[in-house]
Amino acid sequence: MDFLSDLSQSEEYKSFRSSVPLKKICVDEDVTKVWKLYDAGPRDIRCPLICIPPVSGTSDCYYKQILALSAQGARIIALEYPAYWTISEWCEGFRRLLDRLDVDRAHILGASLGGFLAQKFTEYTCNCPRVASLILCNSFVDTKIFNYIDSAPVFWMLPATLLKKMIIGRFPKKLMDAQIADSIDFMVERLESLSQSDLASRLTLNCTESYVQPQKVQMRVTILDVFDESALSQTVKEELYKCYPEARLAHLKTGGNFPFLARADEVNLYIKIHLRDFEGSTFCANEAKTAVES
């Protein structure tokens, strides 16, 4: 691809790529299913922060969080997953990945589809909990909002170019500030790197009829969203609020679809505030803080 985004050419991103290795892990019998992840910070922390990308994202889309939080003693894992075609299949694959990484429980930051999958995984493991807390960024609780439920079964056979158009079509079109524009350029660049099966499977997970059962998600939740234009309507956001009436609300005045890139400093602050509640406990994600408390 000829186009290179400003963020991927920045010194900060280059520093990230040179200092944090990309790992590839297979947890399924199908050896073509490979999880890709960046794991930064103290490896002996058994309850790290795990970041799950939106439909268009790859594991490096959280590089600003990895650099900032790992530098302060937190263990943070940013991942991308192989092609799974059902929510239960994805949840089982993710459970096996946590086992492989020796992660007892995890705090999970998920954006859009990533947030939905995080909630469904919390449901999936509610009888044997693997999730310590959730940070839901521009996320949702019901896939019906995308109006593609009838089409989802045929995504596997659609060409990659059409699938990409479906995703890009939800990005804002109006004028925006430079940081938000840069975040979109970076995510479009990431989108171009995904295979047809990656795109089709993600859209299938995103659009197959499914909803969250919040009564099975009983834990600390922070809802992080933006007041400016994003892919989700205010009605969708309010449905999320209703499901988690005790959640901490972390609102950003602006940030677009990808505030973890466009407003990284603000997002990182909210993440630190969220994780601070667990300092000194079994579920502390920060080694330095645990040492102070002990």
C-alpha cells in the first residue's frame, strides 16, 4: 500500500515497534488460527490490562496505551485475534489464550466490537470468572443496531473491498481536528492490512444477532465515550448506560471513533483512575503499586 499514515511514521510509533516485540500464539487445533499480541510490563503480574481492538483495528492500535502505562509499571497486553465465526468460539479461544499467558484474571479495555466481545466473554466465564473489570470505549450491548443481521451469514463470501467499504462507511465525513483525522488515517491503514477472512469474521461477530446479559456482568465498569461524532448514536450509548447504572462514566468532549489514539492522554488518565481502584489487591495490574502496598 502506497499510503502511510502520519502516526505510523511518527517517532513514537517507531519507538514502540522497536522496543515491544510482536508475539504470535496458536491456541487452537487449527494451526492457521494465530493470535497476535504485544505484551509489555512485568510478566509476573497475573491480572494485566488486555486491550481488544474495534473491527478495523490491529494489536498495535493501542501503542499509545502500551508505551505510557507499561512505563509506569503496569502490564498491558494488546491483541488481535484470528478468524472466529461465532461468539462462543471466540470466547473459548480467548479463554485458552489467557491460560497460555498464565493470566488468572484480566482487566479488559475493549473498543466498539472489542468492548462487546469483552462483555460476552465476561458472560461466558461468569461461573468461573476470568475478568476483573471492564473499560468499554464507544461500545454497545446489542448487535441489532447495525441492521445487518440478515446479511451476516453471507459475509464470508463477500470480497475484501466490499467489506472494507462497509467499515469505512461508518467513519465520520465532516471536518475534524488533525488528531482525529490522523487516528482515522492510522486505522484505515490497519484495515488495509487485514485479510478477507479477518474482515468477514469480525463483521460476522459484529452483526450476528446477539446481546449482552448485564446481570452476568457484575463487576467494576468504566464507560468511556465521546460527545462528538462517532459511529454510535446517542440511543446506543444510553442503552449501555442503562445496563450498567453503577458504572463510572468517563466522557471526552471530543475524540471520534478512536479516542485511544486521538485523545490518548485523556484516555490513559481514565484508565489509570480505573485501575487505581485495584491497587494493593490481588487484581492490581501495576507491580510498583503492589510493592508499595505490601
